[in-house]
Amino acid sequence: MKPSDVEELYYITPIDNLQSIFHHGILSHNRSKKLKTKSVADPDIQARREKVIVPGTNRKLHDFANLYFNPRNPMMYKRKALHANLCVLRILCNILDEKGVIITDGNASSNRTLFQDPQQGFALLDEKLIYAKYWHDDNPIEKDRKTWSICAEVLVPDVINVKFIQGIYVSCVDTEQKVLHIIGSNPIAKNVQVLSDLFFL
């Protein structure tokens, strides 16, 4: 996979966090705890992520804000019943040029996941698996590989500046109206878009 294959990156969050995000930026898990923001993450997976040290950084995985190449992934599927309260922030690809950014070739909480800087990291990525619409497979080993691959991540140390946010996807018109009310006159308002399929609707 090549950097040119990536149109944008994505951050899944409850719409209740938008006000904080546009004030403080997209924060790492550890930084966001101080603000008591809401989370849609699976507690068991978060417990695993808490123990992960990102190779070459001596920093915990929870010290990084995490983005997806493909937000239509198993995490979103598990939370599809909450779609009306969720949104997906669209992040500019030049975030990859920021200092300390790391790419993973699959879910960062997995023991088999590799961590690399963007220059080397793209060679690890399987475009077909990451952008697959479905990850089911009758072979359990293949299903596990597909589920893991589609959750490949971009890890950004500490905070993602709001200047990298270029738009917002939502699941329905009701959520669109809520988001527009929350962000008010922010220029991003013109780039709020309903994309139901992203939320498995």
C-alpha cells in the first residue's frame, strides 16, 4: 500500500465530545481522562491497550490518539446501535508528516501487530484487507486476520490539532442537526455529511 492510496483518515467519537475536541483537539486516551470525555471503546480492549508499549518510543499506546484508515470496521459494527450518538471525524492525510506518528498493520492491541514510522509503515499494509467492506470468512483463521487487518491504525502522540479536521460524517439527518447545533459557526459545519453505510445502516 502507498500513501497516495489514502484519501483521509478517521476518528470515531460520540458527538458529545465535539465541543471538547474543537477546543482541545483530539486527545490521547490518557490526556482525555483528565477532561472526562465519553468513550465508545470496549472496556476489555482498552484494558489490553493500556498494557501496550509502542516499540521504539518507550511510551504507552494510551499516550497516542488513534485514527483508522477504515472506520467501517468491527468497532463501528459493535456500536451500530449507538449510531445516532456517534460521528466520524475526517482527518487530513498530512497528519502523517507530524513528528512521532506511527503506523500499525492491524489492531494495535494485538500481540502480532507491527509498529513503524510512516515511511516504512505503508509497506506493511494490505490495501485490499484494510478497505474491505466485510471481514467474515468461514475459515476462523482468515476471519481473524481480516478482522485484525481492517483495524490498522495511525497513532499520533498526545494530541491531533483541530487544523487537521476537514469534515464530519454522521449516520442520519437527526444526528447531522445535533452536530450542526454543537459546532455552531465553525467552518467545518459546511462539511458535515450523512453517510449511513459507514455506520452499517
